[in-house]
Amino acid sequence: MNKVQFSEIESYLDEKGLNVNEAFEMLADENEFIYVSNGFIKGLTTNENEEKEWHHFFKKENDGCFVAGKMMFK
């Protein structure tokens, strides 16, 4: 799991055609950090995504636990 400041990935999300505001709400915690897999970062920063490939993120809850989610890049 990688801890990344959301602002570091905004331009990549935009390049993938994703709504940055919706992604922020889905991914970021109260400190604007996101928690993502290595595959999420690779899929976001490259054009090596396979059709219908999901990339995993983890949302940190107030109690410190993480809830897994997934996102598809086009």
C-alpha cells in the first residue's frame, strides 16, 4: 500500500478522463492523502491498462481501519 498526497495524482486522473472532484471524494482522507496499490499507481501513470482492468485503493476510516475499493481507468 502506498500513501500519496492527492495533489500528486490530480493531473494523471484528469488525463485519464476522470472527474477529479469525484475521485477526491472517493479516494482522499481528511488530510488529502490516498492509499493505493502499486498497480493503481502504475495504471494511472502509464498507458498499460488492459480493458476492464480494476485498480485498488483503500479509504482510511476515522477509526483507523481501511476499506478497499476499486477504480477502472480508461
